[in-house]
Amino acid sequence: MKAKVLVARATFPDVIERLQQKFEVESNQEDKIFSPAELLQKMQGKDAVVITASEKMTAEVIAANPQLKAICNVAVGYNNIDVAAATAAGVMVTNTPDVLNETTADYAWTLLMSNARRVCESEHWLRAGHWKHWRFDSFLGADIHGATLGILGMGRIGQAIARRSMGFDMNVIYHNRSRATPEQEAYANNARYVSKEELLRGADHLILVLPYSPQTHHIIGAAELALMKPTATLVNIARGGIVDDVALIAALREKRIASAGLDVFENEPALHPDFLTLSNVVLTPHIGSGSEKTRRAMADCASANLAAAMSGQQPPNLLNP
Ligand code: DGY
């Protein structure tokens, strides 16, 4: 008998077709956003569920389906899943690491450069018909080349971001829970490990690449923003909750930092409405890993995890301890 699988969000049709060859699949190709109650109901009788970072697998949801054997997240970040509750219930949890490192690193640079050089702000101004003359002081920004790049969170994506800075002759400083190995530091453009305070004070631009957890909740708040340079750009491609939005809005409004590039938000898709009133912030809808090739790789990675879990093997990206 085929295992029963819920694919909770829309994906590439051929991915669904391949899954259907192995499993009894309930898909959601119209991409309806299920309420928690609907999700609970859809999960009834399923052996596995394939979700994105938007679906929350709380202890309650996990406990409601005793048949559940696997939760396959199509994302590297898994703060949407109560892994301890899943482990206690004997449910395997998997994610999709590595396949998105380079694409997400590209996107961190997209946000950094478009903010530092005020691309979106000047483009909106031009579209609004304000451009009448070339001006010597139009939209002056901050340099990237030769600057000091700060990275908070030096995992694999952080290293891929740092490596790209070689082409801009940048110095890299970083802070992380633990120091990277000498090989990783060398790969990451000879990144130098510093304290969090030194990172905030020393970075000309700062990129956040931390997972969200109770320990990293609002790790960037008013006190941290106050240490940053007024010419700095802050980029967040990780998770919204690591930044205190209210403190960031105040810092941007008062020009205590120059700009921010944000791809993730604490209560996404809801935004703090004050972000929309600021011209020195670029806001994008959580698209950091969003290239065709990488989203396919993520879907394939999740499918491989699912196949292993359903055939009684250890999935390649098992998260349970
Ligand atoms: C991830 O993989 O964690 C990305 O943020 C997409 O959800």
C-alpha cells in the first residue's frame, strides 16, 4: 500500500507527478493557505507532510495525527517546526540545507548593493517623474569596494556571502556562536572572528544569516543598532524575528543607520506598516532562495528525504537528535 502524503503548498507539477508514482498524494496546487484547523484536518490519516517555512508544525498539530511519520520542510530554516515534540512523537523532521547556499548568498548581495547605492529609492523617484537635471549630489550612497563587511552567523550561507566579497577587495569580520575553522575562515575571504560588539561597531555593512531561535530573538535591537555606523546598510535574509522591527524602524527613520534590505519579517506576510513609509529600506517577500534552479533543487531534496523516510531509511537531512 502506498504511503499517504500531504504536500501542503504548490510546487512544480512534475515534482507532484514524480511523488504520485510512489505515494498517494494530496496536493494543494491552487496554493490555498490553510488555517491551522484546516491543516490539522488535511493531515489526518497522512503518513507524511511536505511543508514550507510558512506552515507551523506545533506540538498540537503533531500530536493530532498519531499516524504521522515524517515532516519534510522545503526550507533550510526550521523554526516553524517543534522538533522536540516531533522527536518525542517518533516523527522524523527533515530540511533542505546546502542546495540553496549560493542562491541565497547572491540575494544577500543583491539587497546589500541595491541599498548601499540606493537603487530602488532612486528608481521610484525617477518613475515618479522627478528627474529634471543630472545633479552632482543625487542619491549619494556608500561604497562597497574596500569596505568592511560584517556577517552575523557564519554557517554555510554566511561563508558563501563572505567569499563573494573577494571581488570587491573587502575585509570581512564575523561573529558566530562558535568560531569557524581556519579552513572555513580562509574560504570566507579570510574572515576575522570578533565579538558581537566589535562586529556592530566595525562593519561598514552588516548581513544577518542566523537561524531564528529563542536565543536569537531580537538579537538586533535598539542597543545593537546604536553601535552601528550611520553609513551602514543592514541586510536580513535569515528570519524576521532576529531583528526588533520597531527598533529598526526608529533607527532608519532617524538615519542612525543609512538603510536596510529586508527579505524576511517577524510576522510575515504581515509587515509593520511603518516600513512602508520609509524610503531607505528595500522590502522583498522572502525570495532569498528563489531561483528556478534552486527551488527545484529544494523540492528534489525534500522528495529524497520523504522517500527515505517512507522506506524506513534514515533521510539524508534528518534533524531529530
Ligand atoms: C529557507 O530555506 O529557510 C528559506 O528561508 C526559504 O524558506
